[in-house]
Amino acid sequence: MKKQRNTSMSRKIAIIFLCMLVISTVAVGVFGFVLYRSDSINAGGQRAQAIAESVAAGIDAEHFEEVMDGGEKTPYWYEAKAFLDDVVKRTDVTYLYVIDAHYDTTATYFAEGYDAAVATEEEYDFGAEEDVDLYAEELFEAIATKQSTVSDVYESGEYGMMVSGFAPILSATGTAVGVVGVDVSLAQISASSGAFGLATLLIVVGTSLVMSLLSLLLVNKLIGKPIGALTEASRKLAEGDMDIQLDIKSNDEIGRLAKSFDEMAASTGRQVTALERLADGDLTVEVQPRSANDTMSHAMAKLAANLNGMFGEIRDSANHVSLA
């Protein structure tokens, strides 16, 4: 016969509690990670847009048109170029460029902010042209709507995930004469999001371990030990040992069960005492049934009455014999 393995109810409850805790904590952690990453990406886009707007506000539209129409670098161009280079150094953006708003299949560069100390590519000089298909649609949207915009997150190869902000350069009449583009790398945001996710995972694991230990101890104290005491009392009662006293004082279901068990053991003990008196020939014993359904007490009372009746008849017969 296969031996049945003993299982603990308190352990089962602790495991169920732990599983629920882990699931809920992981759900909260994942939700928090998604929100954190989304907020970080939105913050990157807003930063790119804010820098683009600041640069656009710092460029004189009239001088910008003069340079683009003349096709030559002027003192103002060098002044604007120094301004763009300084912004790149101070903000640490990946790309900062200013493009003429007039385009067909190619777009013409006014200038690019450049930091030679960190740059990995050659800068685009004045008059350089690139295919318009290489730019985000939001750049041309900024020109058309005369409103700053932010691109969606995109993959840029060596710089990883990036987001771009665009702001138009408006003339005195409100015409868009150029557009500023700012590309911000999200590599740092991705790294911080990864660190946040790892920290969340460690917190989940640590919290789960601590809570599982505490829950196991608590459940064992509130349920495991009382159930164990009741099991031991049941075993003793099954072996005929009436010396049972449960020290469980709680007012919950287990406490009420222990109180009922004590009452059952005490009542059974009184029945045993009555049987012992009957066995010793004491027919004066009175058996009080505990309820209408107490068949054992009713049977013992009937037995005592029958014995009293039988011995009464024997006594009467003995008296008659003695008289005869």
C-alpha cells in the first residue's frame, strides 16, 4: 500500500498567499515599469521639442533668409553656427540641425550644431543637401502647420532608440522660413528603465521572500498549531485517553472548534465514569442525556433502569423464598 504523504494546511495557505502576493506584486511592478518607461520617453520627446523651440527662437528669420538666398556664409551665419555648437555642448543632444523650409526632393542645410570632442561623423556644412525621405514626417509637418512637433520613437542604428523634436523658424509675417531639428537618444532612458525594472524585480523577490516567511509563521501560529493540537487530541480520544485539555483561547472558528472538542471530551469522560460505576455495581448512577439524539446516554440510562429492575425482581424473589 502506498504511503500517503503528510501535508500541512498552514503550508498550503502560506503557499497560496505567497502566489497571490507574487502575482499582484509582479503585476504592479510591470505596470509601474511600463508607466515609468512611457513617461521617460515622453519626457525625452518634450525635451527635444523644448530645445528645438529655444533654438528656433534664437535664430533671426530675416538674416536666415538672407544667408539662404545669398548662398554664402555671412558674419551672421558664423554667429548662428557658434550658437548651435554651444547648444549641442550644453545639452548633449545627438543631433541639432537647421534646414531651409523650401524643399522639393532634397532639403538644404543652413547649419548643424557640432561638438568635435564627441562627434563620430563629419558635420553637414552650409548648403549640404539630403533626400527628404531621410527625415521624419513631423519635420515637414512643423513647416506646414507652423507648430512645433515631436516624432515617434524610432531606431537609429548606432544610437539605438531616438526621438526628435522640430520647431519652425517664423518670419515677421508668420511664414516658416526654416525648421530646427533636435534628435535625442533614448539610450540613457532605456538604461534607466532597465535599472528600474531590475530594481523592481529585486524588490518583488525580496518582498515575496519576507512576506512568505512572515505569512508561514503567522499561518502556522493561527492555524497550524491549533489544528495540530486538535489532531493530537483526536488521536488520544480514539485511543480511549480522556485526559484532554486544549489550551486554545481564540474566538474564531478554530477556537470554537477547540471549545466544542473540550466539551465533547468532558462529556465522554462523564459517560465513562458512569459506566465505571455501573461496572462496580453502583446502580444509583443517573445518566443525563446531552440531547434527544444522544443515543449512548439513552442506552446507558436504559441499561441502568433494566439492571435496577432485574435486581429488584431478584430481591423480591429472594424475599418470597425467605418467607416461604
